[in-house]
Amino acid sequence: MQIDIEIQNQPACTSYTSEVEFDEETSIDNQEQTVERAERVDVATNRSTKPKHRVSKTNSITEILPNPSEPITFENDPSPIIEYAAEPILPLSLACAPLLDILYNLAFYVQLALDETPANPPNGLTVHESAAIRLYTLEWEAPHKSLYSMLNYTLKSSNREELRPYF
């Protein structure tokens, strides 16, 4: 028995691109930002199925720079803090050393976090990574502020330079 197979050179899929431009200017919550949005829609059709749509968006945000005479705070510069990414990963006690004069009895809480962390922490974390999470969530004895409380206070209300000891 012989089977004849015929191969047809027809494309299985037809695609086309259409661009839709939206020119919008929107003021966002007193942040004096201008948002421009452009959308590109790619449509691929297959003879046997319904069209498939893919939307990709390109957003660019233009911000008005803060007044150079004012200290840069979270309120006048909400941009991300990226300098910490260049810092090396250190053991917890060394990483916390710059904070010893800022946070009450920090050395005690660092040791407590390390002592309470299992030798093989879950989720593939190292002992120091797991202890850092534990330290961040620990509450300090009243009336003293915890690491969590002090870091968030500094992030929200202080000059950005005051964040340096935290990273």
C-alpha cells in the first residue's frame, strides 16, 4: 500500500501590524508628571482559529525636577533608590554595623535574630538572609523603635542621604 502525501507551500499564519497612537497628557496626584502613551497592536491570524491579539505598551514619564535648593526627600523626589544595588552582600552583623549608633541595642537584636534562625532555613535562603528578614520584623522593647519602624520613617520623611547607613 502506498500513501501519497501532498505538501502545499501556503503560509499557515497571516500576520499584520497596526499601530495606534494615543497622545495623552495627564497630571497625576500633584506629582507634576506628564504621561505619554503609545500602543502597538500585533495581530496574527491562523486560518483555523480566531485572531490572536498582542498589545505591547511603551510608556515614558517626564518629571519636573525638584527645586535644587531643597533637600531631596521622598515627598519631592519619589524616584526609586537604586544605589543600594551596587553594595556587596555582607554577613548580617557587618551589614548592620553602620546602624549601631542609630538603632537602640541593635547588636543584641542582630544576635537574637541569628540565634533564632535555623541552620538550614527554608526556601533556599542563607542563615544571614533569613536572619535579616527576622530582624526586620522584630519589635524592639518599648519605648524604642524597631528597625522596620526606623527604616520606614527614614524612607518617608528624611533627606535621602540619611538612608546611606541602611545600605
